Amino acid sequence: MSIKYSKDHEWVNAADASAAVVGITVHAQDALGDVVFVDLPEVGKSFAQGDVAGVVESVKAAADVYMPVTGEVVEVNEQLRADPSLANSDPLGAGWFFKVKLANPAELDALMDETAYGSFAASA
């Protein structure tokens, strides 16, 4: 499974069948600037697709982090909490936000692939 993207500039990688990894896109971190704080969701909390699951704050602005798929948070990135700049330096890798157990894997089909997201982000 490749990475999928939401219209709210989150990415989700469901390569691991037990939990999908969620983070913000390169476009989102570019728009925010230097990330200085992240508010991550509580492990064990469930969210519907589109719910606000966290907050990312930068020197320029604060932005909500939306849940791209329905599910239960099973892990948060404590390294990101300790070093929020990982969201800038490696947004698609070490800067991931949380892992979620998918409640409805079919929701992934409605998200954008890399090509579609690239076009979307370029016009945003």
C-alpha cells in the first residue's frame, strides 16, 4: 500500500496491517514553517474520519491535525513530542504523528494518491 493523502494535508501509510501511520505532508510543514510544538492524541482514543486529532504549532501559526481515517490511536510519536522539528526535517519519516488501527480500511480508497495530491497541493 502506498501513502495516501487527505485534503487537509495529512498522509497515511497503511503498509502495516495492524496500524496505519499518520503525519503531516511536506506541503503542510512548508506552509507552517518551523514547527515548535505538537499536541498528539491520547493512545486508546477513537476518532471518526475528519475529526481533529491533534494540533501542530509553528512560529507562524497553529493548525489542527485531522484524522484521515476512522480508527483508534494505538501509538504516538514521543520523539516528535520531544523534538517537534522532526515534522520539518523528516515529515514523511521520523516526523510521523501517530499510528491508528483502522476501523474502516475502505476509507483509504477515497484519499488521494501522490500524483493527485501533488496537483491538489500545487493549487492550494
